[in-house]
Amino acid sequence: MGVYLFSHSINAEIYKCSTSGRETKYQNSPCSENKQTEEKVNLPTLERKQITLKQLQGHYFMVGEINGAKSSFLIDTGASSIALPQALADQAHIVCSNQFVTMSTANGKVKACIAKVSKLSLSPFEFKNVEVLIHPNLDIPLLGMSVLQKFNIEQRNGEMHLLER
């Protein structure tokens, strides 16, 4: 379950376009008028956080904390939300609301309750007030698209990269 963290740089260029009349304009594209002088201005490099996961037996897993309770999550891009086993919900002091949904799973339909998690940590990322489903027959927590959509996801060479948007 290798989880690696590193930063990815983004460089941005801005063009400073000046005319003989001392008018200066900053823009994202090269200067267009013939009477303008052009100077490229490099903005400071911005660092983006990234998580890199190694594939394990065809799946991706990552360690996180839900309300302070550590757990391994199975990355499931086919799941619309986060689904938690009842045991993890109990450990993390997550209480069901009075709302229930019927989920379609590989083993058929199951009734799950909706709950809110005050803090989900996927180091170095942290999410507050996250909606989850507590699933009575689940063995491992699923990290679905309700959180994954907050990342740019790249997959190559047996690795999945979750980049900060």
C-alpha cells in the first residue's frame, strides 16, 4: 500500500506589453500590436500537492483518517460516494441520520444510512463535513467520487496520481 507524497510545479508566464506612450498592459498571451515592446514575466512557481498510489493486485488503496480513526480506503471510481463499514463508523463515532438509501452492489441491493463526517484526512488533504453512507455488509471503506472529484486523477504505469485542483 505505497502512498507517496510529492509536489508538482506549475509555471505561469505573463506578458508585459508597453507602448511608446508609456501604457503598460499585462496579459496571458504575447503582445499583438506592432508598436508594443514585449517582456515575459515569470510568475512565482506554484506548488500543487499530490498523492501517488501504487497498484496492488489490480486495486488502489490509501490510508486516511475519518474523525481521527485510521483506516485503509479502497479507491472506487465507480462509487458515487464514500461507503463505510458499520464497525468503522462505530469506531469513528459516526451516527446515522434518519435518512436511508438503497445501494446497488455486486451482491445485490442493500439499505445504507446517510451520515456526516466532521473530518476526513487523506494526508496532506483534509475535508470537512463530508457525507458518507454507512453500509451494514461492507468489509473495507470505499472512497468514491464525492471526494475523488476534487482531484485531477491520472493513472499510468501501475500508479494513480491524485493532484490538487
